[in-house]
Amino acid sequence: GKEKVLTQVKAKEITSGIEISGYEIHHGVSKYRHMGKYGHLFEITERNGKRTRYFDGLRREDNRVLGTYIHGLFDSDTFRRGFLNKIRQKKGWRMLPENSFFNPDKEFDKLAKLLRENINMGWLYKILMTDA
């Protein structure tokens, strides 16, 4: 079979220069026969702590189709905000401000509070503690 690749990488998005990090995960290697309306999405600059230079992913010229081997790229606030702002701009929506950051702990705390306020927690705990 094909060798599984699981590698920590750092990369730059080609169109914006935004730096991201994540994990390159795949079996085998994609072959590009004809790029046509597509261009590369990322330039990989580091692999397992060593400098390198190769390209990953594809982006259709209208940005409506993206593909990459890199997992975890949406963990980057800057990349995620830029990605969402491109969509928001096309839809005529207000752009997300530069200082908008996602705090998972804060969001999970909000969800937990919402659940506590709207669910009978005693009843839920009773169900969870009952042998099935």
C-alpha cells in the first residue's frame, strides 16, 4: 500500500502570504495533469522543523474550491478570518475586524452555561449514572 504521511509543517498561503502551521496527512501523492483554472494554495516552508520548499493544495481561481493535505489550518485566527472575510466580501456582508479572535474555552463556557440554563441537569446526571 501507499505510505502514510503524518508530518508537522509550516506554510505560507500563496495569495496572501499568511503563515500557518498544521499537519500534512495523506496516503500517496496527488498528481496534477492539468492545472487549468487552479493554482497552488500553499508553499510549504518547513517540514518537521527543517527548512524546505514545495507546494501543497489547489485553489480554483474564483476561490470557490480549495483542497489541501494540511490539517489544522483553521486553527490560525489570521487564516480563518481571511478565509471567512473573502466569503463575507462576496456576499456583501460586514468584514470581521482584525482584532476578532476565536477563544474555544470562552465559547465552550458559553455553551455550558446555555445548557445549564435550559436543561434539567439533575435529570441528565441521573440518566448518565444509570446502568444501560
